[in-house]
Amino acid sequence: MPPTVRRIPRPTAQRLSLYLREIQPLIAQGQPTLSSRELGEKLGVSSAQVRKDLAWVVQSSQATEAGRSGVGYNCVKMNESIRQVIGAHRRRSTVLVGAGNIGRALLAYGGFAQEGFSITAIFDSSSRMQGKRIGTLMVQPMSALRKVIRTNRVAIGILAVPRSAAQNVATQLCEAGIRGILNFAPMRISVTPGVSVTNIDMSVALEQLSMDISIHDQLRINSEGAA
Amino acid sequence: MPPTVRRIPRPTAQRLSLYLREIQPLIAQGQPTLSSRELGEKLGVSSAQVRKDLAWVVQSSQATEAGRSGVGYNCVKMNESIRQVIGAHRRRSTVLVGAGNIGRALLAYGGFAQEGFSITAIFDSSSRMQGKRIGTLMVQPMSALRKVIRTNRVAIGILAVPRSAAQNVATQLCEAGIRGILNFAPMRISVTPGVSVTNIDMSVALEQLSMDISIHDQLRINSEGAA
DNA sequence: GAATGTGAAAATATTCACAGCG
DNA sequence: CGCTGTGAATATTTTCACATTC
């Protein structure tokens, strides 16, 4: 039996995306290598952390070559290996459900295409939206969802509908055989086993920030009192 | 000397927002109490975890009363205590910089007001947007930013501008004395010490999801191979 | 010298399990 | 009973520190 292949740690996984975004511009400007210290400083992460993370990448991607002592990591190689681990080495097609502001913001951002994700189709339940063009895509009725996902083997559904509709749409996505859902609705959705969900929840983020501010305040008060 | 008051753990902090959202509808329907098991099941968290988290809330908020054995937690009391810990017990005023799709999505969502956050003003550097009304607010020029933040003691800046403008605006927010920034730009921003930042990064989220899907695939393959 | 790669140590976070309360 | 509160045990993640390589 192989010695229990441990899964990639979640915090590591999150940082890999950040590394990717730092590395890419460097490749564009032709920088050949990058040290763990340099990369870490850009992101406020310790160099040891970067090396541990990249060690996971090398292991998981079965890359032939890793970093070089005294030199650093090869930017191009690292980019490829990280993208392979992330699963962004081949394009993943997505559908967007909900043609409201969030949906349009995503389309406008566009950085996705560069990262290997492409939006295949847009759906909206409102007949007012249907048939409208957003960018190069036409908004389709929900009735077309299942077929589009099946025939294009769409992996990811982006759920950008109001809370009240979210669970219903999530269920439809699951039934159509989606593999993962990026959920912008401010609620937990339940899905078929085997379907992954990532939540982007602006209320939670705002409250997190508020809490950080409160904590900061308390530290300030404490240190003033102590000093 | 007090026995080193440990800071609230970050994962706990994130879950508190989720607890809040589950509790609020229950209060509205008049449910008096909630057990850690019930709350945990709604969110896929163990009951022990919920109790540990709520123990932090009780400690940090210096609440007089906590849960009751055999009964559960008082919904109303818990709501108040959590909001106090989060710093949402009194309204925090925010400004929105960037009147694009993300900004409008935030305004349209509106759930913030209910949670104790209110958007005081909107700014945009484009003269095309300036003077336009979005909801009840008028888009103001960047030149007004500093004064509005100072005079209204605005705590939070929501940064919804393109990547290229993000660092510049962040710096302006810091100089105006902002306490925290909710950053939607797909990059790390650097800020004055003492200013908190929370990032909402859609690329990172999408890649996280992609990775989860890949991992799922591998498990499937492995277990098929093993079986 | 400058950097990687990595065990070992430390710090954090989660789960267990049970005494004790209502 | 059912449920909280919490130490103790476990698991996970980060940091340290150093032998090793270029």
C-alpha cells in the first residue's frame, strides 16, 4: 500500500491561486526565476510557507523539476505545475445563471478567460432578460439549462440569483450533471454528493472586516492603557 | 496581569456571521431557543464546534447569560451578543468607490442595511458617472472622498474599481482615515498600518472550486481503481 | 553566498467525551 | 433525559532551523 497520499491542505490551495497571479506578469516581462522569499514578500507569506506550498505542487503535479538551490523557482515551470494542480491547465467551461449585476460584473471582469475558464452560456428566469445580448452571449431561458450543460459537458455553474431562487437553481444544476457551483447567493445551498460548492458571501466578508476593525480598536485601547 | 486574553480564532469569526444569518429568521418567526446541534446541522458544523464558538462569543461580549443546559441558546440574546462581537451592534457607515456592476450589485443586494451597515456615499472617477443617481445616492467625484470620510467618520471603504486603479484609491482611503477596506479588485493592496483589509477575489474562488473538482475526480478514480 | 527542501517543534483548530445543570 | 460547557486528545497548519545543492 502506498504511504497514504495526503490531500493538499486547503490553506495551501488558496494561496496557490495568489502565487499564480504574481508569477504570470513576471513571465510576461521575461523574468526567468523567482525565489520563495521574493514571492512571499509580495503576498505577506513567509518564505518557508511558500516552499512548503510549492513542495505540494511538485508532488501533486509530478513535475520533473522543482526549484533550484541558490537560484529559485523557474517561473514558467511553476506556472504550469500550479495550473495543473488547480485543474486550470485545460479550459473549464462554465455557465452563468442570473444576468443581474453580479453576473454582468463577472462577464465584465473577464480575467477568467485568461485563467482558463470560459463562460459558455447565460441563463435567466426573467423573460425580460431572455434574448438580450450581454457581451457576445445571448441570455437563454432556464428551460435550456439542462441540455446546454449536458451537451457541452459544462463543469461549473455560477449561481448569481437572488437568495429566494438559489436552492431551486442549485438543484437544477445538480440534476443536469454539473461538477461544481460558485455560489454568490447569501445562503448555504445543498447539493448532490460529489458536487463541490464554493461560496462568495459579501455579508460574511463585510462582517469579517467589521470584526477585524473592532479587534484593532481593542488592541489600540489596550496598548494605550498599558503604555 | 490577566491570563493573556486570547484573540478570537479566525475560523470562528467567519462562522459567527453564518450563525447570525441562521438565527435571524428564527427570531422573526418567534422561535425562543436553538440548540448547538440544530444550528450545526443547518450549516454542516459539528455541535461541539458551535458550542466552542459560542463560548468565545459569551466571553468576548461579556454577556450575562449564555446557553441553558437541556434547552439551548436564547436566540435573541445570541443574536445580540454575536452582533456585539462582530461590531455590528451599532451601525457602521461605509462608502462605495466604483459605480460599476459590482458596486451596483452591492447596492441592489441591500441586505447590508439589515445587518447594520449603511452606504453613505458613492464615488467614481469617471465624469460620465458623476452626478448620476443610483438608488437614493448621487455619484460623487473622487475629489470629495476625503471630506466625506472625515466628516462622517466613515469606517469602511468598499473598493470596487478595476485592478489598475485599486492601489491608488486604497491609498486615498487610508489617507482619509478609513478603518477598513473591502477589496474586490483582484490584487493585494497595501495599506497604512492599522487599516484592516478583507479581499473578495472571484478568480481565487473559481480556482479553488476547480481544484476541489479535480480532487473529487481523483478520489473517484482512486476508489474505482481500489474497488 | 543564496536558495531549496524538509524533518522537528510550535501554534492553531477541531473533535471527543463526559461532568453537571435545568 | 437533553443539552451546555470544557478539559483533554487529536488533527492540521505554520514556523524554525539546518543539511544540502547550485
